[in-house]
Amino acid sequence: LLKNMGEEAIAEVKENLLLEKNLQKLRQLIEIAGLLKRDDLLTLLKSFIGSQDYDVREATVFALGNIVSPLAKQILSEMAQDKDLRIARLAKRESRV
């Protein structure tokens, strides 16, 4: 279903990722981005690895794990060095999938 969303809907997801301030909605958008499995969303997703919110970083790890690409693996490798050991462990696990 998500792969058939069309470019217009994907553009809306991108725009909302940039603008959303509500953390719960942002986490949901990050999850959707991961389910879309599109390389063109990786730059946006990378912008969330430094978030102060644990749940945003966790959602980012899982989203990156869904996108099979060298850049996604590289970002996960960076996240595997996170100061928060919970995020570091998740990133290591997702980079192996």
C-alpha cells in the first residue's frame, strides 16, 4: 500500500518531517518514512539522530533498518556509537538485519 502512495503523498511526508514539532506525530512520520523504504528519505532521517527525544531516535533506528542501502547502514553505524547505550544496541542490531 505505501509503495503505491504516489510522489505527491511522499512529498507530503517529507514536508511534514521537516515541519512537525509534536514528538508523537514526528515519531509516526519517521515510522512511515521507514516503511516507504526510499533512499531519498535518508537525509531527512539522518537529521533526527541527534534528537534529544529517545523515542524519536529509536523510531529513526527502526526506520533506517527498513531501508536497505549502504547509506542507511552507514547512518546506523554512526548511531551504534550513541552515548545512550539503548540506542547504540538497537542500531547495532538493525545494521545486521
